[in-house]
Amino acid sequence: MLTIHTPLAVRSAEGGERLDGYAVAVEGDRIAAIGPADELAGTYPAARVRHWPGELAPGRCAVDAVAWLEAAYHPDPREVGLPGIPDTEPLTGEALAALEMDEVRWGHSARRGLQRLLRQGVTSVVGPFGHPAVRNAVQRSGLTVLPAPRPATLSAGARADFAVHTADGRCLATVLAGRLLHRRA
């Protein structure tokens, strides 16, 4: 299904020019077109239109993802109050070492850590990931794994990975391969 994402503005590259009144048309997992919102609506009259009160730009790259996912435990809210888990903040160092971690627990932790990254507008991570449960969670997430950070851009024909942020930096939405994976209520 074709979707037109209509934000207040589009920024096609990090630090690039702000294009007020522009939109991004997405078909499947690819960007079909970027242009003035009214022109895209005329070109694709049957498209679903999503309006966003923020700026659409390439997603962020989490260069510290290995440490975030493999050297920290992301507790489930239902675990708060259990021994060693005071709240939902990630546990590292001695607090992590005190937990009994098995593959299942690592996998659940990685998925919760990935959800936190998506809520920040992250669309790619720098790897490789050594822990099997973490590597599996990252592969299943749809995030692009890069060997090193690289500048992200938006262009027609590219994979539809982007985020929408408010002026104060809050992430409103994260899209990976054309799929809306995070939307702030």
C-alpha cells in the first residue's frame, strides 16, 4: 500500500536543508518520491496519508548499540521490586553481574532495549553483535546493522527508514522498511 507521510518539513540528510511543505511517499519498503505534499497527493490520489506535527528526517544510528544491548539488562516493568531490580532503567556492571542471565532473559532484554531505541528514532545500529540472543533480536527487529556509522539520507528508491521528531527532539514515529514500528501516542 502506498502511504504519503506529510510532516511539517522534510530534511533529506542529517544537517541538510529543511524543506517546508514537503512529504515522502512510501511504497512497500522503498521511498517512491519526495516532493511538495500537494504534488505527491495529486500524483498518488489513492494513497493513505499520515500527517505528522514534526520534522521527518533520516533515522538516527546507534553507534553504541553493542554496549546498550550486550552490556546492559533492560528490565521488564513486571520485574520492578524483585531482588536487584529497583526500576526499569538498564542495569550494568555489578548490578548486571548479580542477575542470573540465560539466553531467554538476554533475548527479552534485547527486545526491550531495541524498543527503547525505536522510541528514540533509531533506524540503524553499528555491530557486530556477539551474543547469540542479542544478534537474533537485532536481526528480527528490522534495524539495519552497519559495520561503521555512515551518514543517512532520504532519496527516491532508497529503503524507507526514517523518523519524525518534534521541535524539542521527541520522536513521534519511527519507520523501518516502510513499516511504522513506533508511534508516540
